[in-house]
Amino acid sequence: MKVEISQERATRLLSSGNVILATSAYKDRSNIITLAWKTPLSHKPPLVGISIAKSHFSCELVEKSEEFVINIPDVNLLEKVVFCGKVSGRDTDKFKETELTPIKAHRLINAPLISECMGNLECYLRDIREFGDHKLFVGEIIYAQAEENLFDQAWDVDKIRLIYHLGGIFFTSSDKMIKVK
Ligand SMILES: Cc1cc2nc3c(=O)[nH]c(=O)nc-3n(C[C@H](O)[C@H](O)[C@H](O)COP(=O)(O)O)c2cc1C
């Protein structure tokens, strides 16, 4: 038997892939936001979309700076991921509070990378679309890097546990590699 899921909860039936930390910077402010809603959009050019609520500080920073960085945390960073997803950067320096280390991007981008994350994707903003209370920011990946022992053709999930958000206070993590011939 299936039960009805409220419209408000219906998006929880979809897994949005692994949770990321998106960093942004504008003038003298930089910030970290936790995001579950992100998606690859195109191979050529390599485009990715991140969906940010209009009320969030990061929405303003990404729109003004026209760039963002996607950082890939593993499960060891879960506490910091939850913190960056609860507190607004408007009145808190999340780098300071979490003790995550900002490092300079490889390309001409002001948004910092997070050193403790296992991968980083530097993106130039290419498009913005409004959907209800969120804005979808489309970024072109201009540089990407990952820990060499954890990523070959894909994340080696026998070695790294990526974080997945199931909604609300519920999370899970990647477990073991399944190869299909
Ligand atoms: C696991 C998790 C996933 C989240 N995913 C999103 C998301 O995809 N889009 C969004 O706008 N907010 C998302 N949030 C909420 C923001 O991260 C949160 O409101 C944050 O404090 C906003 O920060 P800012 O105001 O500094 O930008 C998520 C929070 C958590 C804990």
C-alpha cells in the first residue's frame, strides 16, 4: 500500500545526490552554504546548476559576484555541513566558526575553496533562472580537482563516504562500489 506524501514533502522522494558546500565571495565578504539541490546540466560546455533560496545570503553573493565554488565534503565533515546549513553568513563568519580553511582558487575567481573538502569545482556564472522561492544558478566549471587516491573515473566510495541528505534531520552516506558491466 502506498500513502500520500504532502506536496511540501514530495521533493524528499527524490535523492539530489551528494551534499555539497558552495562558497562565494563579494567585496570583503565570503560565505559557505550547504546545498542538497544541485545537478549537472551539460557535458559540453560542462554546466552545473545549484538552487538557492532567494532569502539566503549566498543567493546575493553568487548573483553579485557571478561565480561560485562547489566543494565536496565527506562524512567526517557532517557536523560542519549541518552548521553551514543552519546558520546564515549574514551575521556569522562560517569559515571562522567551523575552522574550515579557505584557499585561493586556481582560476580568476574570488570565492575561496575549502581545503578540507575532497574535491572542488570552480564555476563562472552563466545563467540565473527563478523558480518559486529559489534561484537556479547555472555555472560553467572552469577548473576541477579531487584527491587523487579517492577519485579515478568516479569517486571510490570504498574509500570515501559522501554525504546524502534525505530531508530534514535525516542523512545517509555512500557505502560500497557497485560496478555494472
Ligand atoms: C543538508 C542541507 C541541505 C540544504 N540544501 C539546500 C539547498 O539545496 N538550497 C538552499 O537554498 N538551501 C539549502 N539548505 C539550507 C541552507 O544551507 C541554509 O539555510 C543556510 O544557513 C543558508 O546560508 P546563507 O544565508 O549563509 O547563504 C540546506 C541545508 C542543509 C542542512
